Amino acid sequence: MTVKFYIGYDKREDIAYQICRRSIVTQSTVNVNVSPLIKDPLRSQGIYTREPDPKSSTDFTFTRFLVPYLNNYSGWAVFADCDFLFLSDVRKLMEYADDRYAVMVVKHNYQPTETIKMDGKKQTQYPRKNWSSLMLVNCSHESNQVLTPDLVNTATGSYLHRFQWLKDEEIGELPYQWNYLADWYYTGDAQAVHFTVGGPWFRNYTNVQYAREWHYMFEETYNRKFTDSDFCD
């Protein structure tokens, strides 16, 4: 078994990507093929052509919806934002894959009160917020065949992030522990932590929930302690 895993990549947060990737690979008991969704190569290949969107908080706001295309509309794939820390084996996540669904997500009822997140980005409110931050994608599903580069490059953000190309019954549900929003859920039973407001690599979020586990993975990755020079801001 090989799991195809796509991670959203933003050059401002390379450190987050590196830790996310390591947390996936080191704990997996199956083969994991990890690919960063880097915007510039997708542009140079003519796959991603959207104009810059001032409402986008990351470089992968829209590229995530290219996953079925990039996976040749075949099999299952996982997408996660780069600001994740996986604490459990991805094999366990794949056990939820159900061919009845086009996509499987954690169906948060997330309504943040802060107006700013990460490195000064505006916090926006919209229905199904954070559903698309981790997706188990059935790339073979007939309804996902419409996610062509042309559609991804022209559809509105609300159309894509609210999964409006799908019927509601085609959206399966994952346990919240697989997209555990740090400092939103307080049950302490995360399988995958999502530092959605800001992670420990930002100076203003050094004490965020699960920061200690992130720093442990940093030390495992770089064989040294995190220092002030490592902050993204």
C-alpha cells in the first residue's frame, strides 16, 4: 500500500512544511509518497493560472483542488495544509476511505473570534470553514472529474471551499481528531493537529496548544533546538 499525500506549500512557511512532512513519514507503517503543492512550478507548467487573490491567506488556497487532476483522477489521495502536525499513523486515516464518497473531511463548525491570524493575515468567516484544510480525496469518483485545471483556475473561492461541485451526500465525515484545531478543541486527543490560527514557528504563537510536540518534531528533523532565527515572522 502506498498513500499519495499532497501538502500545501507556502514559501513563507517552509519550516512548517518540513515538520509536517516528517511527522507523516516517520510515523507511517505504509509507504507514503509526499508531494508539496508549490505554486510556481504549477504556473510554469500552465496548470495553475489564477491571478493573485488578495483574500488568499496562503499560496495553496486554490491549488489543493488540483489534487484529483494531479493524481490522474485515480485512487485515493490525501491533502493537508502545511500547518499540520501528524501524531498518528496515516494508515489509520486511510482506513476511513469509503468509495461512496467523493471527499471525506472533518465537518467543523468553526467560527473564530479573532480577526487576524498567522503573520498578520486577515481571518475570514465562511460556511464550512477549515473543511478543505484536510481532505481524503477519492480521485476516481465521477463527481471529481469536473475538477479540471480550467475549473480550479476560474471558479470562485466560495464554490471550491464549500464543495459546491458535490452533492452534500457525497461528502463523507472524518473524526475531528484528524483535523484537531489547536486552541479550538480542548480534548487533547489529536491524531493530527492543525495550527490554523498560527503555529509555533510564528513568534506570537509560541504557547499554542501542542507546541511542545511540534518542537520535539523540529528537534528530530534538524537535530537542534528551535532558535529565534527560525521564526517565520
